[in-house]
Amino acid sequence: MGLQLALRNIPFLMLVFPMWGQAQQLCSAPDGTVTENNAVGDVVTTIQKLNPGVALAFIDPPLDNPFRLEENRMIVTRALDFEAGDNYIMKIKCTDTANPAFNIEIRVVVIIKNVNDEGPTFSQNSYDLNVKEFTPVNDVVGTYDATDKDSTALYYRLIVEPDVGFGLESLNNGRIVVKNLLDYDVIKSVKLTLYAQDTTEPPPEGVPSFTASTTIMVTITDDDNRPPWFQPCDVISVGPSKICQTYGYTGSVSLTEQQADALTLEPGPLYAVDGDNGINTAMVYSILNGNTGNLFQINANSGNITMTKAADVPGPIVLSVMAAQTVNSFQFATTTVTIQVVPKSLHEPVFEGAPYSGVVSGLGSMVFKSTDNTPLIIQATDEDFLGGENPDIVYAIIGTSNFSIIGHNLFLMKDSPLGAVSLQVEARDTAVGDVITAEVQVEVTSAAGGAGRYGASDMAALGATLAVLLFISLGIIGYLVYRVQHGKAAWGKLSEASVFRSSLGRGPGGPNDGVQYTNEAFKKDEDSDSTGQASPAELRRKLSAETASTMTRNTAATEEIVMKSAATLLAMLPEEEGSTSEMDGVDGEKEVKPILTKERRTEEGYKSVWFKQDIVPDAKEDVHIIPDNTEQDAEEDDEASTSSGNEEDSTPGRKVMFGDVNLDSGLEVKASDSGSDSENNEIVTSDL
């Protein structure tokens, strides 16, 4: 029975399977793709049907179904937006109209493609940001990222006005960092403009690019990093830090008298401010030391100093005062208050002769009295001092710097208009604080263009005059130098030639024994000024015209005298014992080798001629001719050569001495034996 039933059903299965397979082929369709912002009517996908009798219909379409079926196509009925999340899975039923029992369901996935049609945006159009001064460099102080529905990659840039202190951590994010230390006292606010762009800059060709921006207003806040500053003070910058340099306070009280009110101090009342003026914390004051006997007290809030009793000891009292912040006592500063204890002032100073009247004639001049043309004296007297002279009084001119008081006199220090000038002079008793003033009327007569001031033409004329005088002076000096040098050269040549030639002149007596000469060595003397080398022509070139003329007239006679004198002196030389006329190399005897030179030679066998000025420079008139004797004689001659004038030599031998020489009248030559009487002296005179 069961088998029959099974067999009966076999043909049915055979019929069903083919029909099911045929139904599967009724339709098919690929997934569709739509670019956002599409046009209406764009085809999403095309459905493949088994035969034209297959009908298509959406199954459970969405309420805002953007598609419709037209024949075998699925068409877009409106623009789609990627950023709206428009992604669809559409179900389509395919039915065979000839046999409605045959139908199938297919699914079509519609993908929306994105295009860059949206720009980046910031959550706010502007932001406010507070940054503490001295925030460490590279610290992030704010993050301002933009968003873009089209893209996750954005590019940032920052504009800083003024261009100090801030920058971007990276070009790919909106994090703001500190680039330089910020000082509240230097900069208090900065404007930042942050830009976000969805492409690089510049954008790629053909690619749309969108940019957004926002403004960040940065306020620099003062950090509590400075101690109190006593006022007034000089602010000094040391790198990023600032120092307030104060010089302390001064005041005075009367001896044996208690002052009821707060002390008056200079340069002003004692007070301090917070060095961080953006915080401006309140201060508390206290006296640290110096308040011996608790003579003074200070108001903790105001800083006013008052007396608790009278001071009984004169002299300065130096208080050390501290100011500290009320909210941060670790921030504090100290200063000094110097209080002079002085005898009570019973009288104020009084100006003598006030009001004053004077006249001044020029810049830098002293003001004189208008009445008697004597210096104007500005002085205040104080009856508290014997004689009225108070050493604690100082003077000053109020309201102008054109005049200045030096001592008790008034001077014009700067240009001032001509005419009457009204001044006010102040006298201040620095010990007790008394101040008095007086009026001074000064008549300025020529401050701008009078005495002491010259124009350009005046200075040019003066310069020309001085130049002419200088030129004349230089000419005169040059001429005098020329004459002096020329005179020295002429006199030296003439004197040297005259003395030497006279020393070789013939005398009235016979030949001088014991003296032997030769002139060859003298002619080789390297002294360029010596007449042994100079010819008459050379002498004429060196001497002046007048002297050269005189020398020319006497040249022939002089040369004759020199030659004859040399021959005579050679004949006068005696032969020494043991000497021969033969050469040493022939007979074994030592030959005397006379030489005439200015050098003093003490070697054995030489004769020397030397000038006394070579030994005694001041002695210009005497020439000694020393024969070659023993070594002892040479030493004694050396001593004798230093004697002055015509004093006779005590050494043996012979010397030639010249007395005072008159070149116009001739040279007098005195020859004598140092060991003989004066009656043996011979006088030789030779005219040049």
C-alpha cells in the first residue's frame, strides 16, 4: 500500500521540479550604484526577465521610496544624499502573468556613492580661551577640531594677531600650543583665526575644495609669580623676569617731641603693590627690625608709620619693613625706612634779598645783579643755626632747565629767548623738610646769538685767519731750522779744516823734535764731515754763498800750507834709539809705523792725533798731537787730553793746543813740550 502510494507520487515530483527551476529563471538583477546628488531618472539597475510576460513589483517598499520600476529598469525618482545615509535594499517580486503561481522574489542593493559636496564645519563661530602667563612652551592650551561629512582628513592653519606666543601642534588637527613664553605685562590678549580645509593647499586640479574658519580670542592671565613691589621703583627686565628696584624711604622727627600724625616720608608714602598687577592681591605690613624701644608702629593695612613716644636720642633710625601678600605670605618684599631724629626747627629758612633781579649776557654765563653788576647771590638763612648757615639746605630751579644753581650763583645753561624770564628758586631743608621759594627775574640779553656764539661766516673767517698765521709760522720755523743746520755745518767744516791745517802749519822756530806725521790715514777717515775727504768744491756746496766764496779765495794758499807743514813735521821727527831706516823685515829692528788719524791709538809703534772734543765734547778749540811713547805715557796723555783750555799737560811728549779761534783773523797754534817751560813754546799762525 505504501509502495503504491509512493509510486503514485513520482510523476508529480517530476512535474514540480522542472516548474521550480523555471520559476528561478523568471528574473534577476545586479546591485545598483548611484552617485549622490544624482539627476532624477537615472537608472539604478536593469532587471533581466525570463520572458516579456514576467511582471515586476516592489515588495514592502519604504515610505519615501526614491525608486520606481519602469519595464525592466529601476529608476531614481529624486536626488540622493550620501551624508543622509541613503543606502537601500530593495525587494522585487517577479510573476509570470501566464501562470501567476510561478513567481519569485529578488533583492537589489543600492549603494550611494559620496562626492565632495560638503565643507568642514566648527561647532562654534568663535571661542574664548584663557591662558596663564609663563605657560610652558609646547603645552596644549585648547583643541578646536572641525568636522566634515564628506571627509575624515582635514588640514589646518592658524593666523596669530599679534604674531606671538601660539601655534598649531600639527597641520592635521586643531590643537593650539604655546610657542613662546607669554608675559602678562607685555601682551594681554591675542586673536587666533583657525582654518580647516578638506583638501591640501593648493587643492588638486579638478577636485572641489571647501574651507571653514573660527575665531579664538585668547586672554593672557596674570600668574602669581612676583612678590610685592614697593613704590616707587625702577622696573628692570632680566630675561623673562622683572625686578622692582627700590631705594627705600626717608623721613625726620623732632628730638624729644612725639609726632601725632603719620610720618611724612620721601619719595612718598610707604606702600607696596602686587608685582602681578593682574591679580593685585592685598598687602599686610610689618616692622622686622630696627625699632629699638618700640618707638614706632606701622599700620598693617595702610603701611602708615606713627610714633608711640618721643625720641630721646638724636641720629638716624633705620627700620626694616616687610610687605607680604594676604593670600600668599610666601610672596613678600622688604625695604628700609631711615628716620632722622633732629632738633626741632623753630624757624623756617628765609631768602636774603628776595625777590631777585639780574641780567645774563650769554650762554654759560653767570647772572649778575641788575643794580651794581656784581654776581647775583641766592642764599637762604636759618635762625636755628649760628650765623644763619644751614648745611642741610639744597637749592633748585623749579619749572625750567635753562638755568642752574651752582653754589649760590645762577647760570644760564641753555638757549633762552631774549628778554625777561621769570624763575622760581626753591630752598629745601633736607633735615626737617622745610621748603621755601622765591621769585627771580632775569634779563637775557644775548643767549641765542650774542657773546660766546658765532655764525658760520664768523667761524669761516676765523679759520682762514688761523690758517694764514699757521702757514707763516711754519715758514719762519723752517727758515730758522735751515739757517741753524746750515750754520752748524759751515762752522763745523771751517773749524775742523782750520784747526787741523793750522796744527800742521810751520812756526817761526825750527822743527819740533820727536814728532813724526803722515797724512794718508787722515785722508781715509770715514767721517763724512771731515775736511780730509771733502774737496773745495764739496765744501762750497755745503757752505753758504758767503762762506763758500771766502773758502774759494783761500783754497790755494791753504793747500800749500798743508803740504809744506806736512813735509816740515816729517823732517822734525827724531830717530828713536835702536831704530833704523830699514824695514823690520830686513834688519830685524821694529819699524815705527806713524799714522795720522782721529782715532786714539795706543798700540806700540803708532803715532796718534786726536781731537779733544772726541774726549771732552765741550772743548772745541784744543787739539793734542801725542807721540808714541811708553804705554804709561799713553795713559798719562789720555788723562792730559781731558784738561780744559790752554792748561799745560804734565805728561812727557809734545802737544799742540789751539787757543780761541777767530776764523776771520786766522788760527793760532800753540806747540809746546809738556815738560818744558813756556819760553820754549812756539806760536804758529795760519790764515785760511
